[in-house]
Amino acid sequence: MISQKTVRLSFYIFLLLLLIIPFITNEYLLWMVNTMLVYTLVTLGFNILIGNLGQLVFANTAFFGIGAYTTAILMVYTGVPYFIGIIASALTGGLAGFLASVTALRGIRLYYLAIITLAFGELMRWVYLHGDKVTKGSDGLLMPHSSFLGIPLDSEVPKFFVFLLLTILVIKATSNLMKSKIGRAIVAIRENEATTASLGIPTANYIILAFVWSGAVVGIAGAMFAVLTERVLPESFGLTEVIVHFGMVLVGGTGSIIGSVIGAITLTALPEYFRQFPGLDELFFGIIIVVILLFLPKGLVSLLWYVSPAFKERYYKE
Amino acid sequence: MEPLLELQGLTIDFSGLRALSNITFNSNAGEVCAVIGPNGAGKTTLFNAISGYVPSKNGSISFKGEPIQGLSPHEISIKGIRRTFQNGGLFPEMTALENVLTGLHVHIKSSFFGTIMGLGEARDAEREGLARSRRLLKLMDLDDIADQPAKDLSGGQQRMLEIVRTLATEPPLLLLDEPVVGLSPPMRERMMEIIRRLAGEEGIGIMLIEHVIDLVMSGSDTIIVLSSGELIAKGPPVEIRQNHEVLEAYLGHS
């Protein structure tokens, strides 16, 4: 068995290795890596509600779209710097999370919660399509040239470094949160809500917090997505998209931060790879998901548990 | 001495059905008070009412002289009444250690901002909680299974763990819903010994629901007998043993 120390050391080496990616890839591959970084945060945020809180909340495309449109609208109409756009997207994403939490707080759970939150996503798509005075409807909103703290984001290389920084910061903050009394309270609610309250934990507050944090994380992913695609379209936030997000959570591993990263990377890379088999690509993609979930119901992250127990999600820090 | 818990004329209705009727009694610190009665007598409903899980219509509940009626379960828990659940209330996927840590939630004082940023104050508060959880597990000989998920523990270990978690914040009043159910006779004895020690040495008030009459008779200071939602007797074990009404209602003969 590999010790926790070795795992931590290899993790830092992995981070350093990431920095050389732009120098060994072309523009296309780097675009894919950047997409993976966006989807890492999409999955990370989604996983908090699905895996940690254990609620079937499918408002993820709403959070994602609201984040993307917030940055796009602010930058197009008010000319604010991208940095401010990211913060605003986190705030509006968090606000959307808060609104979505009202359903769960009213005791709506399981399939009912799933369908209501799905409707929230579709409702937002309607807003993007019909609020065309601001959103430009189905044509989408073309992003202006953006820069991050003075670095112009005009190619994939600077985008990569900015996205990597954002992703690492958000993962670290989320990890700190989940390995604290806050993260434990959220998981405890999933495990047994009545008992959680009997330990003096105000469950309603933690349900709201999980929703708001999830919304904010996915909102930031939306702000990254706006810069990645350079045009924000309503079609990017449809029903199929939320199914892909859900697939990333399940394939990676529910309730696992490392799982979120693995899920996002796998389900971004596979469809791109299968594009070389036109007509069969969706079939291959579907089969791969079925096979993974059939043999690894806890997601790809469970393979790492054989390497070292340090990869198992713990809700405290030594 | 002021009673720890005071119930006055407590009445609970479930959509027209009377579950508890005019219940009045006191419970004191350092006392083991057993609640017995046939199935459906209202024992768990009584615990649910005290801990805020079911709203009570009439009557009053006071804890340390302060009314607690209408408070939510988590507010009552913070006031110092903690309970266990009949069907096991552990968090199955969390380890034993994480279960106890979650029990210490209100004791771990860390700010939201400090936690996200990983600041020293939040880290220290968490570390202190972790050390205390490990100490508590060791005290009950559960330190070997600290990293095991709660669902993988034996029935006895699960019951012990639930009590450790409930006790983590040193509550003045503990409500135990069938603490020895599913345990072997020697484990039952051990559990009762621990309960007696908590009341006698730590001065914790303990109320417990139990069906094993021998344990109740030997282990408790006071017994409350419920039958069809009414309190039919209250007193020390010797008195209850000879109470005709109790024998008739509970044991089916006189």
C-alpha cells in the first residue's frame, strides 16, 4: 500500500507537470484540456448536491448558464474586466443555488425535486432565448476580447493558466469546506437528516449552504465557459447537457472531489476521441458509460482505492 | 433541587388520534429513569415530543426551568438534551471517527471564512475536535475501529458508538431509545453498567425506553409506565413491581 505521504507528494508533482502541458500540446489539444478544466468545476459543484448532500438536484445547467450569461452580459454591456465577471458569476450562481434550495427546504425530495430543478434549467433556457434584447436569443452573445489581471486571453495558452489557477483555487476551497464540520454536516444530512438535527446541527442552514456553494462553483465554471467558447448560446445549457454533467458525476464517483476531476476528464475526452467514428460515436460513448457504471458502481475513483486508501474521501484533516 | 426536566399535562394528537394524554412527571440529574409500556403505549412519541420532533398541543415541557416547547430539534439539542434513535441513528457511510466528530459539531468553533481559507483558527478548532473524538473512542474501547465505516461495525459496537457520539458534548440529559436492543446478554449488562456510571459519576440525567424488564428493574432509579398514551404509574422499581395496574396493563395479569 502506498502511504498518504507518497500520495500527497505525487499529487504536488502532478500539479507541477500540469504546468508543462501548454508546451507539449497543440492549440486543439489545449482547447480540450481547457474544456476539461471547465467541466471539472461543473462536476465538482454538481457533486456537492448529488454526492455529498445526496439530493437529486438537476439545476446544474441553470447555474452553469446563469454563470456564463452573467459574465457575458456584464462584459458586453458594461465593459467590466473578466475578473469582476467571474466574481459576479459566482454570486449569481450562488443566488440561483439559494433559489433552488427553497424547493428542498419545503420538503420536496427525490423525483419531485429532480423534475422541479430540471424545470428550473429549462425555464432559464427559455429566458435566454426570449430575453433576446439582452441575450441576443438563439444567435448567442459574442464575448468581447478579455484579459485576466492584464494577461490577454486571446489564445488557449493564457486561458489554460487562468483556468488552471481558478480550478485549483476552487477545488482547494471546496476541499477545505468538505473536510470541516460544514462538510460533515452536509454528508450527515444525506445519511440521516433527523439524527443530524439531534446533534444540534441546523440542517436547513446546511442544505442552503450546499446549494449556494454548488451554485457558486458551477457559476464560476460558467464564467470560464463564456471565455472558452467566446459565444454564449442558449443551446449549451439544455437537457442533454445536464445528463452529461450527471454522467461525469457518476463515472467519476459520487461525493468525491478526485472523482469529479476524473469524471470531467473522462467524459470530455471520450466523445472527442470517438468523433473519429462518425455514426458510431454516440453508441461507443453510451456503452463506455454503461460498462464503467456496471463494473465500478462507485465510479472510476474506486480504482484508486486499491492503490491507496488515501484516495478515499475523508471528512476531516489529520 | 430543581428538576432537570419537567412535563406538565403534555398531550399529543396525531390527526385526531390521541398519542399521549396529560403526561406529568419530573426527571432529575444523576437519575436513571426508565420508560416502559406495551407497544403503542406512546414511549417513543414521548421522546419525540421532548426532543422537538413532534409538536405538542397542550401542556408544557421545561428543561432546567426554561420552557423548550416549540423549539426545533437542533435548538433543543444545543440546550443540552440529546437522544438516540430506536432504529439506529448512525451515519452508515461515515467512519466511527467521523460520526463522533459530527457529534461534536457545536463544540468546534470555526468560522466559514476561516474554514474555506484554511486559516489557523479553523484548523486548530478542527484539530481539537479530532483529538477529543479519538479520546472518546479510546475511552469506550472503540479506538481500533475508528476508521471503519459505521455500517461495517457489529450491532454492539454500533450501539456503543451511538452513545459515544451522543455523549460527545457532555449533555445534561440523555434520552436513550432502546439502548440494548439486539445486544447479547453480557453486552446488555455492560451497556447498563455504562449507563449507571454516567448517571452516578457524571451526574447526567438519563431517560431510557427499554423492554428488557430485568435490566429496567435492576438498573433504574425511577420507572414511568405508559399505557395507551396515559401515564399509569411512576415510582421506584420496588413499587412498580407490585403495582396491580401495571401488572395488568403491561404484563397482562395481576
